[in-house]
Amino acid sequence: MSEFERTAHPDGAMSGGDCIDARPSEGTGGNVQKQHVGDNKEVDPIPNDQCIKYKMDYQCIGYCIIFNNKHFDPQTGMNVRNGTDEDVGRLQKTFKSLGFNVQIHNDKSCSDMSKTLVDVSMKDHTEMASFVCVILSHGEEGLIYGTDGAIKFNELIRVFKGNNCKTLVGKPKMFFVQACRGNEFDSGVEVDSVGEENSSQKIPIEADFLYVYSTAPGYYSWRNTSKGSWFIESLCHVLNTYGKKLEIMQILTKVNHKVALEFESVSAPEYSGMKQIPCIISMLTKEVYFNH
């Protein structure tokens, strides 16, 4: 067990303190012109004042799959993720209130996680408006931990690509990940205060995805062992307040603001005062509103 593990987030002595989801040893404006597609196809320009939204008035807004990995095989070297059950409770309440069919999967191996997502991707989502998956686990850059080891994040979610999951094509597929993405700390910096669609159209298989990570690439992600993670607490708070009022990117910007300014680690002296900023990667092609 590393010095960081002993001092920053032991299972007993620092109960209620902040810890990280990583291995213990790792401490438009202007004129819009027509675009030519191929040699003989044209796409009409979008008026600057036109708001394009995803269609959400389906029978159901969609599934919300939550993976809550708390306990890990000793061989992985990963600690118990105390506080994660608080995250699950918040997420279940929040996404149910938005109309999602929430399904919780606790302590799943890599193969179990993969199989679950394959099974969900093979369902008929014709009457679903969207899809959400939340992963709560340990992680590294590009990797997510199941209870028995790590799996590439891209391997988990590839079954939802446009060429694999046809009934979700053209619909928002949103992934929220609470996990570390490296072994760097963000010590922060002091700043001064400052005041109708075409019936047939080819789209990229990577289109309509949204990935929201709890932290920036390369950094640790913080979780309070009694209150839950900074990111999930903030995400649920903002969704509960603005989920049926604002567009998803406005919501996520508020989440970033909350995590960045309202949280700071309280741990052993050398690990206290650390900061965190979530990371949004959007391939969405329209605006997302949860007012189903």
C-alpha cells in the first residue's frame, strides 16, 4: 500500500474524507454557405436563428444504465469505493424524475459490463428518445475497471455506434463516467474575480454521442467516502434544478462551474487543496432537452 493510500484515503482513519478512483500505488455566426457532399449532393444551410432539437416525444425517454462498481478483486489492487452508494441513490432519483427507465448493476466484472451493454444495445429502442449510461468505478486513461480488472472504454460502448445499434441512430447516446483518468493532481491556480429532418440522410457512425468525464485527461477524480463523488453530486444537483429547463450543454457547463469552484480536497496535508474539472466531449448534432 502506497503512502498516498495510507494517508489520503484509508478505509477507516479518514472516513468521510476525499479519495480518488485510481490504483492505490498511483498517488457561429456569419453567412453560411451550402456544403457539397460528394460530387453531386448538397446540404442546405441552417439559418443562424434556427434551433435544432432532438425529437424527445417518444413513448419513453430511454434507458439509464448505471454500473456501480464498489468492491474489487484483491488481484486488481483497487480499494473499496466507499461513498459510491450515495452517488447511485442520487442518480436513480434524478434520472427517474427525468422519465428514464433506470437499471442499476452492482459490482460487475468486465465481461458482465460488456454483456449488459450488448444486451441493451440489441433491444428495440424505436420508441425510445435517447440512451444514458453512467459508470462509477476506478479508472485510468482510456480504461474502466470491472471488479476483475480493466477494459477499454471504447470496447464497452462500441455496440452503440450507428452501424451496430440501428434503433438509436440519430438519437442522443450519453455516457457519464465517474473514474480517474490518470495520476496527476490539479492543485488549482489563484485568479482575480471577474464580473423537420430529411427522411434519408447518411450520418457518421460516431455522431450523436456525448461523453462526460468527471475529470480531465490524465488526472485523478475525487470522491468523498461518505458523501459521494464531487462530479455526481454536482451533476444530480444541476439536473434536478435545470434538467427540464435548459439544454444539455448549458446544464453541463453549470456542472463544470460547480465542481471547479465549490469543491476542494480535504485530506492529508500533501493532498489537500486539490481541484477538479469535468471534461465534456460532444458529438451531438442537435440540442438535447429532457422535457419529455
